[in-house]
Amino acid sequence: DAPPVTATRPEFMRRMKDMAAIGGGMASFYAGMPDEVQLTVNGNHPIVKSILTETDTGKQDMLVNNLADLALLSQGLLSGSHLTAFINRSVDLMAKNQS
């Protein structure tokens, strides 16, 4: 089963960042570049279809952010304040669905 959203890093940038981390050529140039991540949305996934029909835009935004963060987390790309926000948002979503 394909996930609703997948995250990938372009191979070239990943390799350059890895080389910069170990002090390879042009280390300072590539170390300063922002991470680039591509998110691919599976439009056939039931969760994505459900989000598209959601009428509450606040809930829709929260669900989209959670899906994006789950994709990043699955690749080890979610950390710091973004990870904290994801955890807090997940707790809020679970609390809203407890009734």
C-alpha cells in the first residue's frame, strides 16, 4: 500500500550535503544550502480524498500539515521545533477525535 504522501531528497543535494558534513570539496558552499525535499501526494489514497472533501479549512490545514510531517518523519527529516509542532498537532487531532 502506497502512503498518502512521500518525501524524497534530490540525490545530488543529499550527496553534496553528506560530503560537506565530512569536509569534502566546496564544503562551506553546500553546507550553507537549505535542504530541499520533494513531497509527492498520492491522489488516489483515501485519506487524501477525504482531506480534499473536508469543509472545515482549519481541520484541512491541520491534516495536510500532519501528512507532510509524517512523510518527513518517515525519512528522518523532521526535527527540532518542526517535530515539536507535529507532536502537539497530533495530540490535538487525537483529542478532537475522542468524543
